[in-house]
Amino acid sequence: MGREAWRAYRADSPEALRTLVGQADFGQLVHLKTAMFAHLSRFPAPANGLGFIEKFWLKNLEPAPSANVPLLTRFWNENPQFGLGDLQLLRTLDELKRAGLVHENGPLSLTARGQAVLEERETYRNFAPRPRWLGGVELPD
């Protein structure tokens, strides 16, 4: 199962992972299915180009500006399945800033572009840095 999961993770499309998670018995690797689901959730949604982590940042900045530390803590408390460190989460935040979806002038805040992406009137794919990889998959433009 470990070899199959690694092959699916490294594949050039997330379809192998979707198939594996939907059909496989993970046996004694009880946390592997959760990890694969978490990984799949990071792929961009067709409607707005956001993966779970990008969407988390935008949704949590939508109601009001915030400092990043409370949001990092909130992410870890609500999403322990990712096992990400602060640098990984801050890298995603930096990409959102460079794309013009998040503004930092004191506290972090959502820009008009970020709001448009969150509301699916725009897509993050139009603004995201290139190239972008997730596992063995180069994310489309």
C-alpha cells in the first residue's frame, strides 16, 4: 500500500490519488488515507483555483484583518491532518500576497482581487506564481 500511495503521489495527475483513496483498503496504515485526503484537498478547485490552504487564508481574512500568528494557530488547531510547519503556511501566504489577493499593511487583509477569487468571480490561476507543483503534478495555468 505504501508503494502504491507513493506512486500515486508522484504521478503527473491527481487522478491516481483520487482512485486510490476511493477504492483502496489501507489496512494497518490507518493515517495514510487521511494524509492522502489532505493532500488531495490542496489541489486547486476548478471554480476559483484555490486549494484548501489558500482558501483557508482568504476565508479567515474575509471577515476582518488579522495578524498571521493567530491564523497560523487557528490553522494548526483546526487542521492537524496536514502536519505543516509555519514556514510552509507562510510560504502560501507570501504567494497570495505576491498574487495581490492579500495585503499586508499592519494586519493582513483581503484585497478586492482576493474577495473576487473567494467569491469565484476570478480564479487564482490567473495570478498565482509559476511554475507551481504539488507532489508530482505541475499545476495548470
